Amino acid sequence: MNNYGVEMIAVSSSNVGSVGYDENLQILYIRFLNGSLYIYKGVPAGEFQGLLNAASVGSYLHRNIKNIYPYERLE
């Protein structure tokens, strides 16, 4: 769990440490290896599953989520 009540799942990535998803609010949580935590808003559950199953989490994040969904840095 992060401080926002969302379970975080560790991923294997050179840039991303863990990811989490709030299905009710459609918020994707990304904890980067540098410690920063970002949320991406309005992300469909299918995109979260795609991110979890991607061969490269960082590439998927860059291609399918960054610059598409509004985001905010929380930490």
C-alpha cells in the first residue's frame, strides 16, 4: 500500500519501481526509482493491465500513457 491506500506492484524496469491502480477513480500510480510518485488520471483498467504485461514497462508508459493522460506529481 502507498500513502493513498493503493496497493503497489513492483515491476522490473530501469526507470519505474512500482505501479498501482485505483479502479474506481481510474488513477494510475507510478513510483519511479528516483523516489518520485506520479498519478495519471482517467486511465482505463485495460491500460493498467497493458502496463503490467508489457515487455518494457518504461516504453509502454512512454508510448501509451505519458502525454496522453493528465498527470500530477504527488511526491
